[in-house]
Amino acid sequence: MLNVTNVTKKFGELTAVNDLSFSVAEGQVFGIAGPNGAGKSTLYNLITGLYSFEGDISFKDRNISGLPPHKIAKLGISRTFQIPQTFPSLNVRQSMGVGSYFGSKNGYQKDYVDRILEFVNLADKQDEMTGQLNLLDKKMLMIGAALSTKPDILMLDEPMAGSNAKEILKLMDLIQRINQDLGVTIIIIEHFMKVLTELTEKLLIIETGTEICCGDPVEVTSDPRVIECYLGDAND
Ligand SMILES: Nc1ncnc2c1ncn2[C@@H]1O[C@H](COP(=O)(O)OP(=O)(O)OP(=O)(O)O)[C@@H](O)[C@H]1O
Ligand SMILES: [Mg+2]
């Protein structure tokens, strides 16, 4: 469904993404991990059209390299950000509607927004201003707004960051339901290895923009190269 082929991104002297290639299959939950500064968020910025790059990215057999972000969103790729972003002047329902209005192929659909409000457990908070929400609800809203574009792929950037154990379980449950009940393919960047081994079917590890290994999450997380570059300090 998504094919990334020999993709490189340089910021001046710094190579943030270095000749990366991987494929995400339809229906898969695909994980990406690596130390801070490995190039994970930059990779999302390339897939979603924020920066130019060398190499090719194709989605549903169409080359999307060089397309602007709004076109890529309309083709069916949606994402969240590492730091939850909401619209402070809008309430929860309106914020959710922005994704539906601007991002989806068919424009604003009230029934679908209602369904997503229920799906992310925000139906009873739909009239609250987004600034009033706690961190978990802000994350739920950001994920809901991404879903309201009716994506084929949802790309999550460290959705568990700053969450406690109970919140992590809620977010894991939500991600599984998005994948299974809504049939959305998921790419997830995450630092928590336990989350990745439980949620994902395939896991890519990168360091300084370069692939360390890619494959079955249990095998990947026991690979000595991964333990050395990453798990040593993250899997305490
Ligand atoms: N717009 C930019 N201009 C210059 N350098 C950048 C830019 N965006 C990212 N970088 C650099 O590219 C490298 C990769 O950054 P990136 O944010 O992709 O890492 P990451 O894997 O998401 O890290 P983290 O786990 O901390 O979120 C870093 O060295 C970062 O400083
Ligand atoms: Mg990042």
C-alpha cells in the first residue's frame, strides 16, 4: 500500500534520513522506533509532503513524491503530531469537523463526525473548548481529527509520550480498534518497546536515519544491534 524506496533527506550537512526503503501492507500495523534524533518524525514529514527529498514514495501504486500535503491527505494518508495540536478557539466537535471538512474526499459529513466522537470517547465532551481537555483527551481529539479525514493510513508519532500506564492501555485499545473495526492501516512511531511488540506486525528500527533492521517485532527487539543502539537505555 505504501512503498518508500531509497529515500534520503539532508538538512545542510546533516543526513536526517539515509537511503531508507520499506513497504507497509494494507491492513498492517507497522512500527518505527529508534533513538532520539534518528529521523523518525522527519520520515513522516517526507511521507506527508512537508519536505522535498531524494528517492520515491508511492501510495496505492501512485507516486506521491513531490505532492503537496493537502493532496496527500485527500489521497488517504493522515497523521498526528508528537506534541498534540488542537484549535484553542474551537470546541471538540468543531475541531473534529475541520478534518472532515478539509481532509476527506467527500467534505464535511456530520454522521461520520458523530461516529468518530463516539469512537474516541469524546461524545460527552463535544461542546467543551479544546483548551479545557486533559492530555489524554487532547490526544484522542488529535487522533479523532485525523480519522475524520477517512484515511486509508493513519500515521501516529509517539502517541504514548507523557502518558501513564492506564492511559497507555486506553490508547493501545483505541489503536487496535482503529485498525480492526475501521480497517485503517497504521504506522506508529513509539519508544515503548512493549507497546510495539504487542501492537505491531512489522517493526523498522532506524538510527541516524539509517535502517538497523526490519521485520518481526519480537525478532527485531532481540537483535543484538538493536539492543546496542536502542534498547540498552530505553528498556529499563
Ligand atoms: N527542519 C529541520 N531542519 C534542520 N534539521 C532538522 C529539521 N528537522 C529535523 N532535523 C534534524 O534531523 C534529525 C532527525 O530529527 P527527527 O525529529 O526526525 O528525529 P526523531 O527520530 O523524530 O527524534 P525524537 O525521538 O526525538 O522525536 C535531528 O538531528 C534533527 O535535529
Ligand atoms: Mg520525533
